[in-house]
Amino acid sequence: MTMRIGMRAGLAGAVLVGLVACGGPSTPATPVAPPTEVAAVKTPPPVYPIELACQSVGGTTTLKVVVGTDGKPGQIQVVSGSGNAQLDEQAQKAVESWQFKAATRAGQAVPTTIQVPVSFNPPQPKPDECFAVEERLRRGG
């Protein structure tokens, strides 16, 4: 029993000497908040033009997005297009309205650049609206 107490005291003394030798803080250290990553909060889907959906035109637009400290998208840039300019434009418009929880470092919000894929998948089976759209396209209007 005495040996254990002596060892603990010896270890505590070594730690204390180590702190003094290193110039340890005189006040307890404040814990630093762990970093967090960007998190999507509100991401409504883009408008999928019915004419393109009915013609089975789809694809994925990948966007480079700078999420600000307020969680709002700032700069938005197309990294790779879907193959259709209208879909790329709709992807950008949708992401402009998205809301995120900003990333943090040491408890402070920081701007972060992320890549966001926005996919347009033609509906299967085609919605009933497609019959009217196809008829209008056949007539040239």
C-alpha cells in the first residue's frame, strides 16, 4: 500500500516538475472546440424543365460552391456540366437558394469550398404531362 502511494506521489511530482520546466500555464487551459464540416440544412431540388424530363434529357452538374460563414452559398461555378445548358443553369439557381451550417475551426465559422453534384434523372414512367408536351412539340410549338 505504501509503495503505491509513493509511486503515485512520485509520478505526480514528475508531472509537476515537467509542467514547471515547460513553463506550463498558471490557469487551466480552455478546451478548444473540435472542427466541424459543412452540413446541408435546406436543399430544395432544382426545377427540372418538363420538356427535358419528357424527352429523357438528364445528367449531373457538378458545382464548386463557396459556403460562407453565414451558411449561404457565395461563389458558384460549374466544374462539370450535365451536357445541357438549361439543366446546368437550373442546378446553379437551385444551389443559390440552399442553406448550410457553416464549417467551424476552433469554434469559429469559416468559409469552405465544397463540390456539389446536382442530378437530373428522367422520370420513369413518364408523367401524364409528357403526352401534352410531346403533342405540342410535334405541332412545332
